[in-house]
Amino acid sequence: MAEITTTVLCVVAFVVALLVIFLANAIRIVNEYQRLVVFRLGRCIGAKGPGLIILIPVIDRAVRVDLREQVREIPHQTAITKDNAGIAIDFIWYFKVLDPTESVLQVGNFEAAAQGIATTTLRAVIGGILLDEALSQREQINQILRTKLDEVTERWGVKVTTVEIREITPPRDVQDAMNRQMSAERLRRAVVTESTGTREAAINVAEGEKQAAILKAEGSKQAAILEAEGQKQAQVLKAEGFSVALEKIFAAAKIVDQKTMTLQYFETLKNLGQGAATKFIFPMEFTSMIENFIKGKEK
């Protein structure tokens, strides 16, 4: 009886062990960002997941594929430019599996294959451009690499999303020449900036002097105008005064007779006699005036 019980227990234990092994090989839990490409007796039956997946042990074989965007680094690669300059380049590339079935069926290891294509494409691209272009046109090189890689990996169900060159290391002599060129360029910019500042300062000074001269000329003009206006008014007033004086003289002359004029001449002669002159010139009219004066006295 004890032997039967032991045998039954062994059988039960064996069955339980088989069941555990079966469940361990049959049950798969697939995350949201993963898929299982299932092969049944060597034939692909498609991608399964996400969630709980039941496989048939021994008959089914599953390959897990990650659908998240991945990034891989391409280490330093030596390439020769069009002008025969050797440079070292390293870059990174981002990819994403769009079709998990194709990524398993079409290529054995698409990452290694893509890396080989990336290095070959990089050398081809760098070999077609000059050193200066390789150093200054990284964005264009990135775009070319991404396009060419994507053309190849598309048939594998993989999308290359981004290619970024991280570092380009030119030869030592080229680096020294670039440093000297940068120093010369900085010196040139400093000289240009200084000359531009001097020119702008001179322009500002000239503009200030111009404005000052214009203001001075305007002031002189206004002063001349005001002075001319004052002189004009003074001349007008002087002429008006002279006119009034002449009118008064003319009015007084109307009532002055010949004797009065003769007396004025005598007064003038008296003033002349008080001077230092020894010679006097008399007008011819003076004799006739004296005669008229004498005749008036005789009467």
C-alpha cells in the first residue's frame, strides 16, 4: 500500500512539474511597447501582443521585438574628404520598428546591418564634399545620411527618424590653420568694429557741427532781419522827422523877408570871424543882399 501511494505521489509530482514547465513556456506577458513574432513549426503566424499570450511549447517559438524609438552610437569613423583630408566622425542614429514581423523576417540583425550601411554611407557622403563643407554643413550631411539609411531600412520594417553628427575631428595641421584663421577673423572683426565706431562718431560730430552751423546761420539771419527792420524803422522815423522839420522851415521861410536873411548872414560872418581862418569866401549874392539892406536903411 505504501509503495502504491509513493508511486501515485511521484506521478502527481511529475504531472505537476510538466504542467508548470508547460505553463512557463506557454504563457507570455507582452508589454504595450513590445510585440511577439510567433513561429509555429517554423512558419510565421504574425505578431502577437500586447497582453497575455499563450504559446504551444515545443511547437511555437517567439521573438520579442521592442517598438520604442531606439538610439545607437556609431563610434569614430575615418573618412577622406574630396580634397583628400582625413577626418574622424562619430554620430548617433535613432530608429523605430514599424513592422515587427518584417524586422525579424527580412534581416538577421538589422542593427548590425544598419550600422554597416551607416558607416559605408558616411564615407561615401564625406568623400563627395570638401573639408570646409564637411565642417560647416552638418545639417545637410545629417539629412543625407538619414535619407539613405531610411531607404535601406524601410524594407526591414524599420524607420530611421534622426541622424546627428556629434563630432568631426580634422587633422592637427588643419586644426592649427583653423585656429589661426579664427584669430585673424576675430582681429578683423575688432578692426572693423573699431573703424565703424570711429566712422559713426565722426558722422555724429559732423552732424552736430552741421546742426550748430545751421542754428548759428538761422540766428544770424534772424538778427540781420531784426537789425534791418530796426534800421528801416529808424530811417522812416528820421525821414518823417526831417520832413516835419522841412515843413516847419518852409513855413517859417514864408514869413522871413530879405532883411532877416541879411541879418542871418551877418550872424554867420560874426561866427566865422571868431575862427582861426584868415581867408573868407563870400558868395556873389552877398553883395546884392547888402545893397538891399543899405537901401532899406536909407529909406
